[in-house]
Amino acid sequence: MIVMSAFSVPALLIAAGGLVIGDPYLAKYGVLFSCVLVSAILMPFAANARRNRMGSIHTIEWNGVPATVIEGSRIVFAVVTTFFLAGAGLCLSAAADILRHGGGGGTIVLVILLSVFGCVVGFFLPMMLAGRIRRGRLVLTPNVIHQRGWSLESTLDWHSILTVRPVVLGNWAVVLLGHPAAQWERRATVPRGLGWGGLPITPMIEVHCHMHPVDPTLLYTLLRFYLENPQARTELGTEAALERIKARRFA
């Protein structure tokens, strides 16, 4: 982060200089390179920032039943989106400019490499526009818990979940471990290898805390409470659940 911060300042100055003197190349590459570096610097801050936006927890109707929803983080999704789009723009712009100005065989190889890398990184945009990549949400109904991750969907019945555990999967996460014979509905929304949060091989739901703008302790506590208190699940999808969560009445 220190190294990236050191490079981001000259990149910002180059971008500003290009805009002032009217040089399109300086301005374009300065802005793109700055966006890549700044978004990379902001990623760990966005992922680990202490936040508790209770407005992200609300009630909807899901598949014809009332449900309590915990929305995904807009900030984390925006930072990651900026990183990928700026990276793709940087690579594809460089490939186009190098090809336009010509060169030898080495230039063609460089153009191909930049183009391939830019297309791989830039897949984020069409997948996002098609709705295959989303910021996601966690849906709690009296009968099931449904996760719409960035690039996957997973559903488990409450009665098939054995335990809720806090774990570290790069960042803090809450794992709802299902019975091996549980009826587990799941699907990946992007081709294998191109998404985040790949599907586990056994029935479980992995809730990555940094992808939700609520306190990880609150997230773990409320999931554990509704697992261990089946009689309270009937309030999911009602104001009673929202009041319990806001008051943290999980005793």
C-alpha cells in the first residue's frame, strides 16, 4: 500500500498536467493509472472499515414470502468495479495506441498480451451489465436462507443447517454448515474461474462479512440466534425482526 501510494501521487500529477496542457495521452494514462492505484489502495480500507449501516437491513417479498434482507456493500462493490474497469481501459488503450503507431514483431506480441489481459479483466463490465455479477444480498425467510453473492446463488433450509461458525477466509466470514445430505440449491452465475466466492464442495453458505455494510459481530449473532431459536424465525420478514436486530435483542 505504501508503494502504491508513492506511485499514485506522480500518476495524479501526470493526469493533472495532461489536462492542463491539453495532452490527451498524458491525461488518459494518468487518469487510468491513478484509478487503478487509488482503487487498489482503497480496497483493504473498504473491506475492513468498521461500519454498521442499519438501513441495509430491511424487509421485502422474496418468492412470494416475506423476508428480511441484508444488502451487500455498495462501497466495496464500487471500489472493485472501478479497479477492474480502469485496469481493462488501461490495457486496451495501450494496446490500441501501440498498434496505431506500429512497430516490429515484439510490438505485435505486446499488443496481443495487453489485449488478452484487458479482455480478461474487462469481462467484469459485460457480466455486471447482464446481471451475472451483482453486489449481492443475504435473504432470511422463516424456512430458508438464500445467498446471492457476487457470482453465485446458494440456498439452504434452516433445519438442514448444523452450525454457524465465525472463520477467516482472507477476511472475516460466517459459515453456515449444512448437513451432508441437505437439499442444497446452488449455481454459479459466471463461468468457472472468472468469479469470486466459488461454490463450496459441501452444503454450506459462506457469508463474507466485508461484503455487507454491517458489523461482523452483529451478522454472526443474528444468524446464530435464528438458527438456535426456530420459534423466532416466524418473525423474519416482519418489523419484529428489524426491531430485534436494531436493539440487538439476541439473549
